[in-house]
Amino acid sequence: MNKFLFYFASAAIAVICLSSCGGSEKVPVTPISNEQIWFNDNHSAFTSIVKFKGEYYVTFREAESHIFDRDGEARGKIRILASKDGNDWKSVALIGKEGFDLRDPKLSVAPDGSLMLIMGGSIYVDRKLVGMEPQVCFSKDGRNFSPLQPFEFSEGSGLDGKVWPWRVTWYKGTGYTVCYIGTGPSKTVLTLWKTKDGVHYDYVSGLDLDEDDYANEATVRFLPDGRMVILIRQDGNRNGVASHGLLAFAPAPYTDWKYTDIGFKIGGPELLVLGKDRLVLSGREYVQGGCFTAIWAGPLEGPFEKVADLHEPVLDSSYPGMIVAGKELWCCYYRSYGEKRNDAAIYLAKIPLKAVK
């Protein structure tokens, strides 16, 4: 396994960060350890991380390319790595389903103590996307997983077409996820759903966003006072101006939403809540000629100051997962390492937690 350790503590890196940041222009230079934890000549991307029964788990999609393989088929599978210390990672599972391109896997620990894995399931015919059926499975030991089964949405939901849940976040015994569904070319609507078992989902509310802003991927978290906060990616473009990411806030029962513009465009959004009034954001930052995965931090409604760029600009990078491990913030993500977008591997950055507080 190839491993790289990077230390960014020079004025030169500070200049790069200052010139490319999407949030506040004040960019502290933070030492970052960054290791490649998975590489096998495939396109490995779209990560998630969680701690389960004393071990750390990272999951991601693995395939020949971003979508289609050399035979013109989309056959992405989901790989799971495990580590006791965050340094030595081993593959413990590889999950596939005939006829499906599995992608965007997300891990969580369900109320019954099992490790839950959700993912999107794309169905292609002659390279045309004809359906989406999100899937879920469970494990008691982090090694052996139940057969994949589709999400079941409440009757009359209308979510029988191209629907995509992002991740499930559990709070007081209930799991919540935001689903997005296309309503036209580059148009979407977002809806919030809840579950008790990770399989059956009931409608909670709709998020009142402009369909032209193309809102899609969204991470749900909870504040100590019980309010829900959602970090939302938007990919709209109005007169050459890209739509910024949003934060959505609502008290229980999570139907009355207030929105905050985060001030920059973000892709593959991940969100952590620290204390009662501190947010940590991570995702893709777009720069001329490429992108990189970055981390921002700030108060609930901003402004957000960039904490770190995890590497130099490359062809493709994003879809991080974050977790607090002792006095460190760990961030797994993927990035391309060669001259082709399909040359992508999985990395884990470890950042002093004090850098985001």
C-alpha cells in the first residue's frame, strides 16, 4: 500500500490557500498528515467514515471508472475498510448487486447497535439511466452484511422514479435523510424523510428551494438544542454565477425552514457539529483547472473560515467523511492522482481538533 505524509507549514502553501479559498480569506496554515489508505488501479470514490465497536470503518464505491467500465456497463461495488488505530487499514467486505451500479455509500450505527450501510442504486440500459433504487444492509460484526434490500417509502410518496438519498443521521432513535429527485433538466426538489428501522421511510417535509438552483446532496446533523441543520449542495448557474451551498435550520418537527448562504460553492458536502454553536464543513472546492477537498469552520450561520486544503488542485476530489478521534479531526476523501479522472484513490487526513474549534 502506498502511503504519503504531507506537512503543509510553509508560506508558499499559505499563498496557494489564500488565492483559492471559497470562504473567508483568512487561512491559517495547519499541519496535516495525509495518508493514502486504499489504491488498486480502480476508480475509488465517494467515502464515509464511522466508529463501530471499537474500530474505524471507511466505505467507498469501487469500479473501473466514474460510471461505465470497458464493456459499457455500470457495475460499481461498495468496499469497506476497517482499522483499529486509523493507521493500518484492511478490506473487510466488498458488496455488489447484479444489474445495479452502487454508489455514494454512507455508514451509520443504527439504534439496535448494528452497522448500517446505505447506498444509491443506479440502473442503466444501453448507457441510459432508467431507474434509481436506494439500497440498505446491516452488520452485527462489521464483516458480514445482510443481503441488500431497497428503501421502502410510505405509500403515495411519489418516490418511485429517480430518487437519491444522501446519508442517514440518527437522533433519539429516529433516522433522517434528505432525498433529491429530478424534476427536469438541472432541476430538483428536496424532501426530508424519517425511519425507525433504516428500511421504511415516512415523509417529514419539503425544503422550499428554487428548482433552478439544482439542490442535491445534503447532510443532516443535529444541534444540542434539538434543531436540525442540513448542509446542501447546489449546482445551479445563473448568468455565469454558480449557486452557493446552503445551511438549512429547523426546530422539531422539522417543517419550518430557515436558510443561510455559506458564501461559496461546495460539492460532496459533509458536516459536523462541535459544541453548541460551531460547525465544521468539508467538501469539494472548485478552482480554475481542477478542484480539491477543503475544510471550513465557523459559527452556526457563518462566516466560515477555511481551515485547510487537503492537497494541491487535481482533476477530481471530494465526497469526504469526517469524525472526531480523540484530539484530532479525521477526514477521509478521494482524489485523482494521475492524468485521468478515473485514477482515483482513498485518503485519510488527520488534523488537530483545535484547528477547527
